[in-house]
Amino acid sequence: MIQPLLKLYKKNSILSSISAVLNWDQETYMPRGAADFRATQGAFLAEMAHELVTSDRFRGCLSEHVDLATGAIDPGITSPVDTANLKLAYREWVHANRVSKDWVVAMAETTSKAQLIWADARATNHFASFAPILESLIQLTAQRADAVGYVHEPYDALLDDHEPGMTTQYVSQLFAHLRPILRAIIDRTAGRSVPLLPTGPFSIDRQERISHDLLRRIGFDVSRGRLDRSTHPFSTSFHPTDCRITTRFSDTDIMENISSTLHEGGHALYEQGIPEAWFGQPVGTSISLGVHESQSRLWENIIGKSIPFWQTYLPILSTEFSEFADMSTHSFVAAINPVMPTCIRVSADEVTYNLHISVRFQIEQALFSRQLAVRDLPSAWNELMRSELGVVPATDREGVLQDVHWACGGFGYFPTYTIGNLMAAQFIEAAAHQIPRWSDHMAAGDWIPLTQWLNTAIHQKGRSVTSDELMRQVTGRSLDVSAFERYLNQKF
Amino acid sequence: MIQPLLKLYKKNSILSSISAVLNWDQETYMPRGAADFRATQGAFLAEMAHELVTSDRFRGCLSEHVDLATGAIDPGITSPVDTANLKLAYREWVHANRVSKDWVVAMAETTSKAQLIWADARATNHFASFAPILESLIQLTAQRADAVGYVHEPYDALLDDHEPGMTTQYVSQLFAHLRPILRAIIDRTAGRSVPLLPTGPFSIDRQERISHDLLRRIGFDVSRGRLDRSTHPFSTSFHPTDCRITTRFSDTDIMENISSTLHEGGHALYEQGIPEAWFGQPVGTSISLGVHESQSRLWENIIGKSIPFWQTYLPILSTEFSEFADMSTHSFVAAINPVMPTCIRVSADEVTYNLHISVRFQIEQALFSRQLAVRDLPSAWNELMRSELGVVPATDREGVLQDVHWACGGFGYFPTYTIGNLMAAQFIEAAAHQIPRWSDHMAAGDWIPLTQWLNTAIHQKGRSVTSDELMRQVTGRSLDVSAFERYLNQKF
């Protein structure tokens, strides 16, 4: 019986869920003047969670079933779910015990402040005002990497945080495989003319109706979640009964909201699909950020930018916005799928997107191997943009300051986006093979069979399997670039 | 140095502030399906706060300065603020130690569920479905009253929770004084014809602009607070930098939103005015619910339903809603000030409102002295409505089910509304006397001098004085009905 451990662990999960509510509020509705106090609240909760996992009681409960020196699980534990729970709890215990409470509080307070400083620096295009707190965040993160340990280099520890098992070497190889594939497509499509989309103005109220309609069609349960607006779209989950997403609207670009809604909706379907009964157990969460991104990108790109999708949805969009009534599906889909190197990651196409990630990966690796100093970041960024994408941002705002991730302490996070793209392509191949009458459903715009398949194949498993186990169970093989290569080459 | 105690107490305040964020979210944006889990989160925080105040460490810090058996403060403490902090911390410690952790968890979970059950029962006009959980709440509350102790009867303990020092006998006498005054006004005004207000429809967007304009004019700092919508308007504060209010809109009744905004805005000015440096100390909160209500009612009624106010504001309202352009100030003010016994407390006029409170006071007292059973509540309610107000609700929805307070465990809360009315009248007499050029400011629609006076006289004091000390400091005498009597008789 691992119940005492699970009972204690559940408190940890509730603390996390409360932090998540505070973060959601911070990004959606919190008044600006409340930022300092919100940082105090966040640090308080982080400290409590750390106290709990490093407590004698937690150690005691864990040691009943796990050899704390080696991580070996008591051979008497036979249930695979219990085994997974113990492995995950042990990993968390080890990580927590290797950092001090002071570190936890400093990290919580620094990230909270850094997000505001970053937002100001970005608004005023002034990297120098962000540099000092970024430096602090890098130092704090490097301290943790040293404390937690790593295979070859500190950056391995950061990758492992977001995608357990992932290493710098592995990601380097992945990009080595991907780069020529992506370059070939960019070269092949260069100079192709792309139809222009109507540019509105599109009423925000009508766009909001579209968002809710899309969410309903993909199976998002609105009684267990909601949609709001924020500067940067995101998804968060407090519990399978409360999964929230945000979107943003442009009155000139209709795809801004549609892409965000499908992307965040994909994340939310994952969280709503994790077994409620597992809430509070280590297995009761998502597997990794890579798997999470596979769910969002599958809906945003593979489904949401496909011809079958728009065969169904363009007529619906046209009922709200008559300017689309005269466009053919092929010309609409061509318009939303240009391949075009630009400076901004979030608006990049499916091909060049991964080169944006490659830039960030190389920058992060260089920062944590001390080969790059913070003050040299803007020039290193621009240089890599030139070599990877052939474009150079005119300002830091469109360059090194564009993403919030580092301000949140999210180093080693970016590579999971490309991992997610690869996984999504591999999942869709499996889905098309396994779902009866797949093409009929897609042609009819009935996406619920796909949601149900994802639910059974992926969401319902929570974190009871590793990401590699999941790939092998669902697709019959470990992650590789082949499915993504086939997908891109067929599409472009 | 009482620093160690204050440091520990601050954790308690942060826990409360986090609970308040969760409650705000529950009332504004939380999806319906999340209710059970929100109850789990709330109970968890309540349990933690209880553990903290009943911990050996808290006891130890407190006993350094207070005799735990008698409550006597160490004579070495000379600062009035420290003395107040110690008295308040001791009171909280005594109260917390007299109930068990199980009670705290049960109460948190029961109130969280009860609010949803009440909302359903009210919507379907079905008291019987609310009765069982109401019975549980009364039992839990009675257990606490017995444990905490009281002067003469259990209900004294509940009154004391919301308005320290208030007793059943005191409130009874108050209503004995008030009743004939109120009745005389009702008799005197009966049959007076009241002008009719335009009934819209009023655009919600324009009403929202009015709300924000009103808040700005009374000095609400929007960088440290916000306005949302909820079924029942309320105000909440997480910290002086994050004070939030809600309102509701009717598209036919322009005063619904204006009254709510001014009422909740008055609460928020109080919370925004409490010294930030005192956050986390016992003195760093409001004094009592009565004082809180005095602030909301002063703005809602005494200012917001007065002739000088509408001399300034009717032209402004008319720029958004031209249907008011032809009304005279006197006829508008007469229209919003009918004296008319009705069944609904929240829409009652300033005179009959207090009779609604008298009904609830008598009901609560009867419930907690075991003279009234829950199953007999609807008939007792209707009988008291007939004798106090001369009207009988047609349904329980317009009767005993109309208020959320009991579902929140708020027994002994209602009398603070009448206390607040009395205090507000007493404060305004003092303000008119003390603020230079009072009539000029009012005539010019400049309400900031009043906000500043309230801030200095009341808000800035936090809870460093008792409510009786406050009354005497600000108005020169303890609370009585005379100012309210003068105010009503002059107005009606």
C-alpha cells in the first residue's frame, strides 16, 4: 500500500494547482499594481511545496517502498501504476532535495519579477534593461543544473526537466537530421506565389463565437474549462475539471485567433482527458512538454491547416465573415501555409518554425556552457538567425526579446516544440491507420473520432508511461524524423 | 520585539489572501464543473491556516508577550499598534484553538458545496433541497459557538465574529429604537406618488463605462483593483494593491449597476486605504463588517442617492443615455428613493432595508436558540415579513432563499448591515462638520475630499482601534441611532 505517500503527494498537487490559479489570474485579470504581492504569494506556495517534498515525512513514506540511495523500487510492488508513481515521486524527491529552500524562493520571486521587466523591455525594445535579471535567472538555473546533476553538460539537466531523458547530444542530432529536410523545402517553395487572405476588419465578437464553435467541434468540455484572452495565449490546468486556455484576437488576421484556439484547445483536451481519479498522484499529469506540444500542434497545424479541415470549416467561417465566401478551399489553405523565413517564431510556418527552435537551442546551450555571455546575446541571436533562416531582425523586440520563456525560467523548454512537431506527425500516421473510416471522418469535418482516439491512446495514460514507451505503444516505434519528413514533403 | 510572531502571522495572511483569490475566481470565472475541486482547494488552505495558528510555534511566539490563560499583554509592550496586534492575535489564537482541524475542513467543504446547492434551490424555488445542507451548516456553526463561548446565548458568539463586542441584547435594543422611527416614515410616505424612471433598454457597454467613470470619480485606483461581473455583486481584497469588486447589469434598471458599483466601490476604497506596510499583521485589515458596510452604504445611499450627487451626475448619465436628459434632478432623485415595503432585501430602500435585517436577525436568533427548526423556516420567514414589512413573498425564491449568506456560513452577518447604516450616518455628520467647504465640494461633484477624509479618519487606522474607539475618535461619541434618525427624517 503506497497510500500514505500518495496522500502526502496529493497535497503537493493541490499546492501546484493553487499556484496555477494564481498564475492564470496574473496573465488574464490581475491589476498591474498587484505584481509584487502576487510574487510574494507565488514564492510562499513554492516554498511550501518544497518543504513538503523535502520533509522527513515524505522521505519516510517514500523509503517504505524505494531504496533512497539507488532509486530501486521494492520488488513487492507489482502494479505498473504504483511502480510509475514511485519512480516519479523518487525523481521529484531527488530533484527537490538537491536544491535549497532559499533557491526555490529566489527562483519564484525572480521569475515573477522578470516577466514584468521582460514585458517592459520588449515594449521599449531595450534588451539592456532585461539583461541583469536574465543573468540572475541563468545563474539560478545553472546552480540547479549543477545540484541536480547531468550526463555530459549542464544543459542536459535543463532538457531533462522538460522532456525526461532528452540530452543535448540527442537534440543536436535531431536538428542535424532535420535541417537539410527543412532547407530543401524552403528552397523548393521559394518564390511560389501565395494567395492573399482578406484582412478584415474582423469583429472580435464574431471571432469569439468562432473560437467557441471550434472548441466545441474538437470536443473541449466547456463545463470543465474556459476561454479567455491574454497577451500571449497559453493553457493551464488546475484539475481535469478545470482546464483553461487563452487566445488573442487580431482584427486584421483571422488566423491569429483560430491557430491559438486550436493550439491551446489541443493542450486542454489532453488535460481534460487525464483520469480524474489519478489527480494528486505522480501519474496524474501529462508525460512531458514534448507530448503536450504534440497535442497542440496536431490540432493547430496538421488538422487546422489542412485541406479537409477547411473544406468543412471555410463555409462556416464565411457565415460570420462573408469576405471568405468567394475563396476556394485550395486557395485559402495555400494562403495560410506560406513557407517563408521570418523573424517571429510564433507566426512561423510549419517548416521554418523548427529553425527558430534550432536558433534557441544553440543559444541556450552556449549560455549554459559559458560560451556565450548575456551581453552578447543580441548579436549571437542575429548571427544565428542569419545562418539558420537567412533573415535578421531589425530590432531586439523582433529578435532576442520576442519570447517570454526565459523570463519564466524556462531554459531547455524550446526544443520540446520541435519534439512535439515530430511526435504529432507520428501520431497522426498511427491515427489514420487505426481509426476506422479515417478519411470519411476528416472529409465530413467530424473530429470527435480523432479526439477519442487521442484520449484512449494518449490522454488516459496520464504519466503512467514514459514518452518513449508511449511512442512505442501508440506508433510501434520510438520517435524519429521520418513521419514529419513524409508529412512535410507531402504537404509542401 | 514581536517580529517572530508577526512573521508567522504574515503566513496566515498570505494563506487568507490566496483563499480570497480562489473565491473571487469561483464567483466570477470558474467553470461550473470545477466546483468540487475548488472545495478541495479551499478546505486545504483553511486546514493549513488552522494548523498554523494552532501550531506550537505560534503558541510559543504569542506566549512571549501574552499570558495565554488570561490574555494579559506584557506590560513591557508600549506601542499601541503592537498592543493591538497582540490582542487581535490572541483573540484569533483562542478562537482557532477551540475548534478542531476536522471542523475547519468540514466547514470549508460544506460552505463550498452549499453555495451551489443554494443557487440551484433558488433557481428552482425549492427550499427542501437546500434544507439538509443548511441544517448541517447550522449544526457546524452552533458547535463552534459552543466551543468559542458566548455571553448569554450562542448567537452572541456569531454576532461577535462579525462585529466584535456586539450581542443579541444590544441588537435587539437597536431594533427596538429603530422600528418606530422607520414605521413612522413608512406611514408618512405611504401613498406618495413617485416619478417613473426610463426603463431602457440600456446598453451594457455604456453602463460599464459609467461604472468605471464612477469608480474613478470616487478615487478608486484601477491599477490596484478591478471591476468584473458576477451574479451577486461583492468586493474582496487580497492586499491593498489588489482590491476587486463586481457589479451586475440590468438592461432595464439603470440603478442596479450604479448602486452596486458605488456600494462595492466604497468597500474597495476602504481596503485600498489600509496601510500596505501593515499587510500581514493583525492590525492590517478592516475593523469589522459593520465599519466595512458603513463605507459601502455611505457611497451607495447617502452620497449616491442624494440631490447634490445627481445635480452633477445626471448630466453625465444623460450623455450616455439620452432618455434621462429631460428629467429634473429632483424628479430623478425622487424616482430612485421610493419608500416601499417589498420582499427583496437588496433592492429595498434605505428605510425598509433595516426591517429586512430585523427579520433575518430574529430568524437567526430563533434558529440558534433552537426555537425554530429548519423545516419551519419558510413559514417563519413569511410570518415575520408580514409583521415587520406588511408584505409576504409569493415564493421562497423571493423569500427565505433570496440571500446567499447562510450558504456561505454567514450567520450573524446580517445585523452588520444595519450597524453600517447607522455608522455611515454618524460619519457623514462628522465629515460635513470637519471637511472645509463641504457643501461646495458636494455641489461641485468633487468627492475626493470625502474619500481623503475617510482615508485619514478610518481606512488608515486598519484594525489598530476597535469599532467603538473608532466611532468615538471620529464622531466624538459611541454608535447610536440619532444621526441615522436625523438623516432619514431630513431626507424623507
